[in-house]
Amino acid sequence: MSTVHLHLLSKLFFIFCLFFQPRSSLSSKNAILPLKIQSVSSGFLPKPPKKLSFHHNVTLTVTLTVGSPPQPVTMVLDTGSELSWLHCKKTPTTPLSYDPLRSTSYKPVPCTSPICMSQTRDFVVPASCDPKKLCHATLSYADASSVDGNLASDIFRLTDSNLTGVIFGCMDSESSSNEGEDKLTTGLIGMNRGSLSFVTQMGYPKFSYCIAGQDSTGVLTFGEFDFTSTWHRPLTYTPMVKITTRLPYFDRVAYTVQLEGIKVAGTVLPLPKSIYEPDHTGAGQTMIDSGTQFTFLLGSVYTALRNEFLKQTRGVLRVYEDPNFVFQGVMDLCYRVERNRVGLPVLPSVSMMFRGGEMVVSGQKLLFKVAGLTKGSDDIYCFTFGNSDLLGIEAYVIGHHHQQNMWMEFDLTNNRVGFAEVRCDSAGQKLGIDL
């Protein structure tokens, strides 16, 4: 549930490491937890002790505990959303839920509280009073899903640290376009720059993650982490864009950076830089979003990229010619690849050019295999860049698929995003821990 909400069909859970600094001692040494990859069935919730998990189903998830006594919850990790929330009513489509009646530390937020007056873009309408004079909120997302319930606070536990008084939504009803994910998750953990987001409430100066492929482990960090000393090379930094004026289509609490161009191999798309900049309404910002799977570009830029990629792969890949097939309703460039082929052919890389550096997408990250679809002896693979116009949004969105094997640092103190290509599956070895 995020700025964009798309399906990724793997059923594996990927267990990552957590670096955590308690809110009361952010300058203290990080605690390091080694966690291992494990595969679980769709109906199984991992036990709570000291686990933080990512899984590649639709989005990434973290596993932690909430309440007193602790209740295990699995939450979508979403840098594109603000308010965290949990399912508080068990239904056939949401078997994983948090029960506030079992928690002695649960506290509903009254509608007279200043928190109830907080402004967040997640709210379809401003929070209001319910018949019990509690703060009621409805959250809505770009995939047309929504949840509603009451604001509350409780203890969130990451490893052995108790984070008290965390504000979240205790949601008892929903309208969802994706029941498959709902059966695997208890809610969503909002990580953007808004005042009610998890990272803001906890006061972290920065956080980072490293998303590995579908058969590896990696890390998530909260607080300070010296990437340069660990990997013996620096991160590439690009500044976050801030616009203080309220504009109708600009999300001021998103992790917005400035895209300046795109190139395929060595060919820069022949487009003016101004096409990548937000217009007077705020439309056209570039957001880094862990809650979105693929990367989406405004129509004119996508068309130019599509044409250049087609040109450079002519004779290397065979286009899947089916005008009635659009992958997930938004990806319209697909290819036929021989099923018995070992690996994909050599493909031209796609570089996203930001202020300060480039993020290169290459190899397996450029094409995604469509599960269950074949044509003769061929599998079908689709280009992992899509058209924002088909989503009904006017923004550039960098999804988590293109962040795989990238160290991604969100430096809130210095208002910048850092990134570098790394082998996320070797993070444990680099950090001197046993994954």
C-alpha cells in the first residue's frame, strides 16, 4: 500500500539484519543482529524474537512485535507513506491482525488531541471524531485501496528495545485491490518525512537498506552507519528536493530527488532537462519509493526510453507481439526469450542521471519474467520501466526492483539520498557477522 502498489509474485520471505539505536541513545554503538533467509508458507507468521524480515511478494515487509504482551506483526516497509497502521480486526481476507484488547499499553487517541489535527497526505479527508470521541482516520492509496479506523499509540519492539508511544492507525475496515498480500501482512510501516512517520517519530538522523535478489540476504539499518569505512568507497549523494509552497500534485514529505536525464548504454535520450522537473502544479517530481515494485516515468520520457531500448535490442531480443497483453496493466514492452536459454542475452544498461551521480540498471534488473505465461517454447519477459500515465499519476517513481543490490541511504540530517552498487548478499561478511 504505497504511492504505487504492484504485484511481485515470489512467495519467499527474506530475512535481513537490523542495526538499531534506541531513541534515547542515538550516539551509542549500533546493535547488530544476524538473520537468515527462510522460506515460509503464505499462512505462516514468523515468531517474533529478534527477527526483521523482507519478503518479495508485492512489497518489502518487516517483522516486529507490538503491544504488551508482544504480538508479532508483519508490516509493509513503505518510504512512500507516512502513517503506520495495523489491521485491528481479523477477517477472512486479513487473518494476520493486532488485537488492541490484548495489549495493556494500547492507548487510543482522543479527537481533542493535537495529533488528531495533524496534516498528512495519506488522509483522504481530515481525521474526525467517532461516536466514542476517538480520533478516526481514513487512509487512501494510489491503487484505489483504503483503510480506516482509529489513531492510537502502543509499544513497538525492534530486537530488545522498546519504542514507547508510537502513533499508528488501528484499522478495522478496508477496501483492497490485493487480497493476496493482505493475507501475508498485518499492516504498513510508514517511512517518509512526514511528522507521523515511524522514522520521524523515533528521531533517527538516517536509515539505510540494501535489498538483495530473490535468493539472498541483506541489511536494514536505523541510525548512523559508516558505509565508506565498511566498503572502502564512498556513496554517491544526490540532494533531496524541497518545495515549501503547497502545490496540488507535489508530495512534500516524499523522498524527492531531481532526475536530470536517462541514457541507454552511452546514448542520452534527446529530451530537455526541464521535462524532468516538477511543473507549477508540482506534477513531475521524482520519488524513491520502497513500496513500489518497478520504475515509472512520465509518458513522453517513457516513450523515448522505450524506443531507444527497442532500437538497441533489435536483433538481440524478440518483441512479444500481443497488443492485448499489458503486464500488470502498466507494462507494455515485453519480449520472448527461449525457455532453455541459460541467462538473458547481454542488454544495454539504463542509467538514471541525478544531480550528483547516476544510478545504473543493468542485466537481470531490466527484464522481469512473467510467471505462468509462455508462447510456444518461449518465456515472456517484460521491461521493468513503465508509463506513469497508465497508473494515473503524474510523477517519476523509482521502485525497489531497481534498488536491488544498491546500498540506499536516506540522510535526513543533511537532506540527501546516497546510493552505491554493492553485493547485498555479502553484507553479513562485510560487516563481520554470520548471516
